[in-house]
Amino acid sequence: MRTLIRDVRVFDGVRAVASADVLIDGDSIAEPDGRSADVELDGAGKTLLPGLIDAHTHTFDGSLARALTYGVTTELDMFCLPSNLRRQRKLAAERDDVADLRSAGVLATAPGGHPTGVMAATATMLDNPQDAAGAFETITEPAQAESFVAARVAEGSDYLKVVIDDGALAGTPVPALGRNIATALVDAARTAGLKTIAHACTARETALALDAGVDGLAHVWADTPSGDPAADALAARLADQGVFVVSTLAYFESIGGESPDRLAGAAHVAGVLRRAGVPLLAGTDANPFAPRNGDGLHRELELLVHAGLSPLEALAAGTSVTARHFGLPDRGRVSPGLRADLLLVDGDPTRDITAVRAVADVWRRGIRQRGIRRSS
């Protein structure tokens, strides 16, 4: 199947092009070659973007299908038990009406540590509650790091998530991994060829993650008030170490009823990180409650713009920047030879980020999706 989109504005993952013709040939983007196409679409007044990539989600039955209807063509899951992960991977591999998937699989945490406390509540929301309620491996000493990472590799994990969260932000103390265990996990993961992403929500936890040598953070931290110079110093350290940060502002907004200051603190930190040159990746922490898979990423992009990113920077955070830092060279840009994971919207999100909600068409591996629901 060859589809030609004529005279469409393009955000190619980095920059905006006022008007171009884009050819989808099979499952890939191709240079228009003058030959006839099976389908021609008028792109006037619309913008073509790479399929969106949510850099922090939690996957459950139905979530990958929901994500795709909003133009999220790839989800990066940050915790998934083995039975659920096998089921979701099979779905993503065999069908093109769901988002693609990468996953950390089982995360590394201390016995009784995060997310043990939310597992039972999550179980009630799932079609397969045993996936959430079941026990999973934890770690208690550095000597276990190598075998823990080997088990994740055997299960097919694409990267390792390390929990460095003692519950201070939530006001509910829980056991957490110490520096020695975190460092051993990072070293073992690096030897195995896996990136490490730390779950840390406070400035102190973030500093500990940096001491351990992680590649990225699964959240911005949210406990540094506006004007506190400590945020700038920590951001400079992140920049020096080349660490990326997944934003998850939509998550902090979703828990705002518990503590409205958390979103303000997280947004302030996102702005500080942007000014320091730290790579920001758009991620939501989508889950069965809120934010939701799919449209949660639309809200994330809006919140990033409110935090000081330009619309172009926010769109890059949701496409090419995430693809680059998670080693996905075949997506995240509109360029010949790459996967035809694409999103077509009405309007111009490179100027008005809310236009990303006006979903007109979605392609995954070149397959045009039917019955796409428009966001409101």
C-alpha cells in the first residue's frame, strides 16, 4: 500500500517544514517518486508528526489500543510483571491496531518498597488482577545485583528501572534501595548492555541516583520550590553527567488534590532542567487511574510548554529526543527509510501545542488506523 500525503505541514522530529509531500510505502516512509499512490490525502491545514512516544507508562490490558487512538505509537513501560509483559509484547508484535511496546519488566526495589503499596489497588482495575497482585523479586544486597539483572535480561527487559524512593514526597516512609545496591545494579546493567532509569522524586533521591551513575530519571523531582538555587546546582550536575529526565508533569497534576504544590515544584524543576540543557523526555506515568494512556501525553506536552519549553521543544521531547535516548533509531522522526509511525492532526501544534489533540489520522507500521477517536 502506497499513501501520498500532499501539501502537508511537517514536524520532522526536530523542525517544522511549512509544506511537503510525504509518501508512505508499505511500512516505511519514502521519498515521493512520482509514481501513483493507492491513496492520496490532502494535507492542507494539517500537520504530520512522528508517532508520539510516551517515555513513562504502565501497561495493562487495553492500554496499548487506547494509546494508539491518540497518536501514541510507542509506549515505554516502567514496570510490568512477566505474565502481563509476555501478553502485551505478543499483542504489540502481532497487531498494528495497538501501540508498540518497550519495557523495564520487573523493576528493582527493596522488600516492601515502592510500588508494593499500590499493587493491590491497581489489581482491582485490571482484567488480569493477578498480574498486579502477584509477588515479584526484590533485592536486599549488592551481591544480588548481577543475578537480578540477569533475570531481567532473560525475561526480555529492554532497560532496568531502579527505585530510589523512600516515600518522603508522599509522606509515607517505605524501604528504599541504598547507594551501594543502586550502584551495583547500574554496574551490572551496564555490563549486560541495559540502560538504567531511576525512580526518584526528591532532590535528595535524585542526587543518590546520580551517585549511582544512572543513565536517566523516570521523573523530575518535585520538592524544590521556585527560586531555590539548589535546583540549578542539581540540574548542572545532571547536565555534566549526561543524564536524561522523563518529565511526568501530568502525573504530578493528577495527584494535585493530595498536594497542589507538587505540580508547581515539578514544573519549576522542568524549566530549570531545560535551561541547563538537560534532555527532557515527555512521559506521563500513565496508569489505570490517571493520567490515562494516550491523551495523557497530549496533556504532558501542554504542561511542558507551560513550564517553559517551546511547542517545538515539547514535540521533540515526545518524539525524537525519547527515541534517541532509548535507542530507537527507526522512529521518532519523519524521514525516508524510517518506520511509518505517524500522526496527522488538524491545525499547527508547532505554534499551538493544543492542536496535537485534534487527531485526524494515525499510522502504525504504515497501517492507517480506522475509527480514530478525536481527543477533546
